[in-house]
Amino acid sequence: MKFTQYFQAMRQRPDRAMIRLEWIERVIATPVRRQVQTDGRVRLWAPIAEMDGRYLRVILLADGQTVHNAFFDRSFEP
């Protein structure tokens, strides 16, 4: 997986440091929803069983491979 510098900086935050790379890979491989933003970035969501089914949102750059952001989305409704 490739990552932006922004993602690497955000991983230092206490609320994001707990997000495992394997969870990000899982969201990319099997999202329950996929949405392309107007700037070409791709939003993906999937539940993470280890976090009581909370939905992890992963944002990829327009190349569809580089992780730009990842966080638990409190407002997501499947």
C-alpha cells in the first residue's frame, strides 16, 4: 500500500493511531459502499468487527491505490 504524507501525519493522532493497516486493506478489498468525489478521490466504507462493527472510511487518491485518509465515520449509515 502507498500512503500520502497527510495520512502518515494523521496516523500520529491518538484517535487514528489505533487503526490497523489490515483494517484499511480490508476496507479497500471489500467495501460496502464506494463513492467517487468530484476531485476523483475515492471514498470506501466497511464495518470493522473488532471495533464493534463501527464503519471505517478510507479515502484513496484518484489513482485508486494511495491511501490519503482513514477514520471511523460516526455519521455513516449503510
